[in-house]
Amino acid sequence: MPLRLVFLGRLADVAGAGEREVAAVPSIAALLAGLEPELSAALGAARIRIAVNGNVVADRAMFTLRDGDEVAFLPPVSGG
Amino acid sequence: MADVRLLTGSFDAAVEIERFLAANGEAGGVASFIGRVRPGGGVEALELSHYEPLTLPGMQALAAEVEARWQVTGLLIVHRSGVMLPGEAIVLVAAAAHHRREAIEAVDFAMDHLKGDSWFWKREKRADGWHWIEPRERDFSDLARWDEKSAN
């Protein structure tokens, strides 16, 4: 099963859509390496947080992705 | 006990406050805050987006934190998502307590965390199109106040 990527906030503009499916890969580093350079750089920034299946990832370098995971990229928030 | 809602359509803040007052008839103090889309300044519309798996659970966790921190007898948190026009309500927080300080601080804490630490992304529409709104330095310093208070 492919991975489902979700881009929040301004990242949707960089990605060209709010969501995208990509072939499954085992790590976040491999996932980013497979994307366009501009998008990869935007998603890989330290201030972008990542959630997998609704849980925010504490250590992205150590995280193992599984088939069918939903990976959300979360830029700094601005509510209210 | 807390009433926490994430709405995709407009709501009437006055009606919500009226209901909250009626439901909390025993409370000696009720504080509330309404945030609206600021009229003027060239903003034609505001859009808030959220992420379903995180946003409402995060708001519920915030409500639980408020209830753990202050002796509130009632708590209401309503936050909009979607496109809003100038003058429309974005957020409503109300807290009921036996004493005013508890109610006022509970609302203040909840608002700082809704603005600076909840899963919402905001953009505004001006004459030249949509612009994403980045968090301001003030949002971070407003949040940091509460860390200082708990450290004391």
C-alpha cells in the first residue's frame, strides 16, 4: 500500500495539492529524498513537525514507516 | 464536563454564551472571550484549516489541562475552521467558576494555547490573493507566560 502524504498550511501550496500518494518507503529520510527538491527542503525544515497516523513523531530520524501510513507535515500553527 | 467543538460553519457567539450562562447557573463568575475576523485593514476573508486526526483531540486535551489547572465548574471552547468573513466569530471560550480569577485566567490560558499551540493554519484573502499568516513573536511570548507561572 502506498503512503498517503498530507500537507498542511502553506506546505499545500509548495506541494501543489493538500494530499498525495507515494510508493511506500521505510523511513522519513527516504520519503523526503524521493520528492521534488523544493518540496523536500520545505518538508525537511526543523520547524516542520511530522505526524504519522495522527501521532506527532518525536524523533523523525529513528521513525520506521509502514505500508499505508498517513504522514502529515505540519508547519508552525496560527489559530484563533 | 467541558464542551469542546470544532465547527466548519458559522456560529452565534451570543446564543452560545446565553446557553452557557443558563447551564452554569450556580457559578458566581463567568468569563468569556470572542475572537472575530477583524473588519477593515484590507482583509476580505480569513480561512482556517485544520487536520482532523489532531485538531479536535488537541482542543480536548487543552480543555482537560484547563480543568486540571483551575477550579472551573464549566468550560466551553468553540473554534471555527473554514472560510470566514470580517465580523464573523472565529473562536469563543467561556469559563464558569466560583470566583472570578479562576474564570478569567482559565479563558486567558485557553486563548493563548488556541492561538499559539493548537493545530490550525490561517490565511487571509487580500485584493492580491491569499496570504498565509505566520505565528507572531507575541504568540510565543504569550504562551511562555504560563510556563513561567508554573515554574514559580
